[in-house]
Amino acid sequence: MIDYRLCNVLMSDGSRTNDYPDLYYKQKKPIGVEEGQFRFSQPSYSKYDFATYFNAFSFQKWKRYTVVDNVWIRIVARGSFRVEFTEYRATQAAPKRDVVADRKYDFDDYGVVDFEYPADTDAALLAFEVTTFSMLDVKEIYYYTKIDESKLRDVELAVATTTFQKEDFILPNIELVKREVLGCAEPIAGHFTFHVVDNGRTLDKEALEGSGVFIHPNPNVGGAGGFTRGMIEAMEQERKATHVLLMDDDVQISPESLKRTYNLLTLVNDEYVDAFLSGAMLSYEKQDEFYEDIGYVRHYGVYGPVKNHADLSRLEDIVRLETVQSKRGNKYAGWWYCCIPMASIDRYGLPLPLFIRGDDAEYGNRCSRRFITLNGICIWHLTLAYKFRAAFERYQVPRNSLIAQATTGIYQDVDFIRNFKDNVQLDLKTFNYDAVELSLQAIEDFMKGPDFIKQADGSALIKELTKKNDKLLPIDQIDEYVIDSVEFDPQFLYQPQNRTFFQRAFDYLTVNGHRFVPKFMLKDEVAVIPYDGWYYAPNQIRRHTKLLSVTRDGREALYRTMDRARFKPLYKRYKMDLALYERNRKSIDEAYRSARKELTSVEFWKSYLGI
């Protein structure tokens, strides 16, 4: 039997520990760091509570995913202190806290505390609280298990991150990984590689490579192509990777997340050995806000998170994240932090050449039926960047969704055409004619069959499509006449949209006044709506010929006007595209299905990438 480390208790994680201490411990004054030791410098009888997102131990999940059947905590410290060993259960109200042991320790020199939590507990989380009776210096605290060494799996973990001119993020991440992961004294250091796929070809390969870091200059083939290049490099590295961890470039990482990922993989049980491990996306702008770990595709073709947003400073939310079990179908792990067993890649092939958007959802649905999530395994992502961009939401997403459904047979219960219709109708009613053109081009390019995506220059295509993205303006640059004619509060633009039968009929049949309505019945007034590519506000826009779309913070806006002359050919083209799709759907789907083996093969991808 050996003592095998599961996860470290983090008392320092860069500046984040000072800015968001509740992610790590509950105490107003931060824990100090002096000569590599952690100093609890509050006056005597101060309490530090470690029942937090990073430092509570997710007992039920470790039992579910791994062969771990006992959990210990080790504290190496000097001073006089008390430890309350705690556990937490989910209830209908607040989480229930129980103290399983209460011990006092006095160490003139560094001493070791070893405590085993009850093995038969049904608690969701294990944690501890430290009360100081003097100055307390701590070398380290970590959770571990006692296990027969023969039960450990051999793991070679390869990270593949795809970057395109994001040096402000990727360079610090490379240095952090070199120092804190490849340079650490834990088992991961000898079984870890970091592949940076440089789609922008702007990184200094010679300066950055070495110590387990590899730079791969790559054509700009989007996220799908970049991550696939990373998979191939992980397959063909000196010691073939057992797992590939796909990670976005514009993220902040905690080295501890990588260590916990490795440790869990070495202990994973037979039931979850083929599962994808999905790290959570936390907000870069507000770093204690949880956005998503597992996503899913709704039956009407919309993508969204399985779990609701969470405030990670609240114990209730931390417990909820570890106890909710969703039965939703069509689940996937986003490629901001997604660890994939190499056995799945060998069995199911490589991703589809979709360039960007929907590639992770397709691959997760094709290859995995189980997913692993764990508090403390995460990244921080720029969430304000998730604004509505028509080139992605109206072209890439619908086109790629239809391609994925046709090629690999996933999403059979999902109606992407319904979502396509909804988007076109919404954009016509809100005078976003450029977005309508993108939606129509999406379905038209899909109907060209697999040869189109084999040969398309995704980078050039996206560059052309983004010309149709909205150009938001600061609110003070909008025409004074428009601004002066309306009064609004951005907080109250999202309103209940109850409609009568006749209002619904009018909105649908006339497409908000584009058809069958004489001009004198239209309102030559400005209506104000949220700038949101999914929100429909019929009661605010009905019969209006001018719209002001305002962002949530009220700082930017977009002014649009009705254009019946532009509407007419677009509406005709829309109806023709739907008819063409229905007429040729079977043959189109068959063409994609026949191309699946080629499109997901190493040979195709090496040719596509020019390697």
C-alpha cells in the first residue's frame, strides 16, 4: 500500500487568492507566503474554513469515478491549532454540516497530522476548519488515499491547445506549465506534455520549446483543425498519450486542475475509463462565477449548459454542482477544457473539419456516453467575448450542426431546421437582413455536400462572413434624433411577451409588417429592444419600421430600419431553400454518411493540414 496524493489544498494561486479568497478559504485576511511556507497570521482564535470550491474534497464523485475507497488528509504545520474535520450533505435547504472529529495539535517544530474520514459516509463534500491558537506556519495540506500501487493506471497526459495570435494568454500559460507542472515533484511531471498548435504562426518555436513543451506551426484551420493537429501529435509523440486534454488559448489556468486531472485518470474505475473529463468554464471577468461544465443540445436545435450559473463563493452552489445529476440527452464537453481518452480517438476517429463551432458538441456526442466533472478542475475564460456574432451563430452553428447530424448520425431527436426557421423569422422581423443572408448561405453550403467542407478555405470564408456581423456603436454616436425620440432602461428591455391569437397570426403572416400590410398601418416610430440574437420581443416591435437594439449594459446600440425591397428576395430565397432541402435531404445525408470514414481519418487530416 502507498499513500497516493489526490489533490492539494490551495492556499496560494497567484493574485486570484487575494482577489477571490472565497474560492480557497473563508477568512477576511489572506494567508501569507514566506520562504515557501504558508503563514496563518491572524490573531489567536481565528478560524479558516476550507469548505470551498477548490479545497473541499468531492467525496461522492471520487467514489463514483474511481477505485478510491478511503480518503485521508495530511497537514504539515508548526504551531498551536485546532482542526475540525467536517462533511457536507445536500438538503432541500442549506447544506448540512457535520463535524466528524475535533482535534487540537501543538507542534514546536513541523509536525504531521494524518486523519482518515469515515469511509462509509454519504457526504457530498469533505472539508476542514483550522482555528489558530498562535502564529501557524503550514508547509502543505493535501488529500490522499491508501491504495495498492498495482491499481494505478499508466497515464500519459498530453495537453493540446490551439492558438491564433493570443500571445497575452498563451505565453504566460506556457511558463506556468513549465514551472508548476513539468517542474513539480509530483508524478504528473514525468508523464505530461504540452502541445501548442500555432494557427497564427507567430510564436518563437526555438525559444519556447523544451522541457515537455512542443510548438507546432499550423495553417489557420480553426479550432477543429488545430485541436485535431494536437490529437495527431499526441498520438505520435515518443510515448503515445493515453489521454489528450483539449484547452482553449484565451484562458487562465490553475496548475492544480491539471494535477487533479492526472491523479483522477490514474485511479479511474472501469465504468468511467472511457468517459470524457470536462473542466468547468469560470468567468475571466468575475472569477468566482461558474458558467458551464457540460453542455447539451435541446430537441429544437439550441445549445446550452446542463447546469445553471453558480456563485462559487456560496457553499450552497458548490454542493449543488457536485450533487446534481442530469438525465438530459445529447450532452458534450466543451473544448475549453476537455480530456479525451486516446482509446476513444482510436475507436471513433478524429473530429470533422468544421473549422469552428459545434466541433466539440459533435465529437462528444459521437464518442462518449459518460462525462466526469469535478469542482476545482476548471479554467477562466473570457465570457464577455460571448456576444452575438452572426457569422458564427447564423452560419457556422447551423451549417455544422446539420453536417454533424448527417455525417455521424448523432442528434437524431434534434430538429435543427426548426431552429433555422426560427432564426430566419426572428432576423426578418427585426430587420437584420445580413443575418438572414448568413442563415441562407449556411443551409445552401450544407446542401453542397461533403466535398465543400473538404475543400473550403475556412479562414477565408470566415473573413468574408464576418463582414456581415453587426457593427455596434457607442450609444452617444447614434443619431441624436433616434436617441431623443425614445426613453429606455436596459434593465427592463426583457419583458413578458404574452400575445393573443390574432397578434400571433399577424406577426407570423405579415413577418412583422413586411407583407400584406399597407404602409399607413405601420408605425414610423423607434422601438427599443435588447441586442440579443435569440430574444424575440413581438410586443415591442409590432408594426414598427425603426428599431434600436441596445446592449445589456446600455453602452452600445444598433439602429435598423425596415426594408421591404430587401425582404422580398430574401423571403423567396428562404422558401426555395427549404423546398430544396426537403426534396434532397435523403441524398444529401447519404453523401455525408458515405464520407464519414474519410473525413475522420488520420490520412485525410494529414493531407488537409499539410503534414
